[in-house]
Amino acid sequence: MSLHQENRPGWRRPGLVLFCAGLIALCGCKREPERQQEIRQVELEAAPVSEAQLARLAGDLLSLQEQIREAPASIELRERLLALALDEENKSFRAVGFGLIPESPESRETVQKSTERAALLDGCRWLAYLRAWRKDIKKPDFGAIRGEVPPAKTIYQHTSVDQVVMIVETEAE
């Protein structure tokens, strides 16, 4: 067997073969970051909101809701709450419901379930206000709403020894 180049037709032009391989590799490498960026963007859009982000949102919403309780006619606070509570991407409103657990309940499990229901209803009440304020920011004042509680789902819940905090979500009309 001879090692001459005449017997190995693929090696007659090694420079051309290496040039083509390098060109293919460079073209593939150049497109890879673009493709990875597209994949990362899709992953970020599809990724669920983290528990830490929801906890931070719950704190921010609860703070504004408490300020509105203290100043029920404040248009500025309503606007800030609407801006924070509206999830444009999902076309939904989010609000916080809050429930207190008594210090020494007889039946911890029963009391906790009742407190969770109270927190859910509190959050739904805030959702009703958000829907009403989106239509007319001036009416109703906090504490004066009438009507049905909108259907909602719980997207976050934190239970501690003495309280239940949950974020509820409903469709924005």
C-alpha cells in the first residue's frame, strides 16, 4: 500500500477541504448565538414567575391596598394599584387576600381552612374594586362596592403561624 497522494483522491487538495470545513464551522458558530438568544427569549416568556417574585409582588400589592384602606378616596393610590395589579401579558388582574389566624385556635386545621377562605374572599373583593376602577377610577370609594365577586384562581399562597397571604388572579375585562 502506497502513501502517495495519487492513491488518495480526497487528499489531492487538502487546503480546499480544510478551507470548506473551516467555513462551515464559522457559519455554524456565527448562527449559534442568535439561535441561543432566540431559545433563551422563548424560555423566559414561557418560564413561570418565581416564588420570590410572587412574594415581592404580594408585599407591594398588600402595601398599596393598606394605603387605600387608610385613604379610600385617593385616586393616585388607585392608579398605582391598577398599574401594579394589571398583568398585560396574561390580560389579568392580581390582588392580595389577607387572613389572620387566631392565637390559640381549638382546631388548627379547621381555623386555617377558614382563614384561607377569608383570604381568598378578601383578594376577590380587591379584584372587584380593580375591575370597577378600571372602568371609572373615581367610583366606588373603597368600602362602598356592590356586586358579585369575580371568579379567581390562587397563584401564590404563604401561610405562617398567624396569617395567610395569597395572590388571586382573574381576567381583566
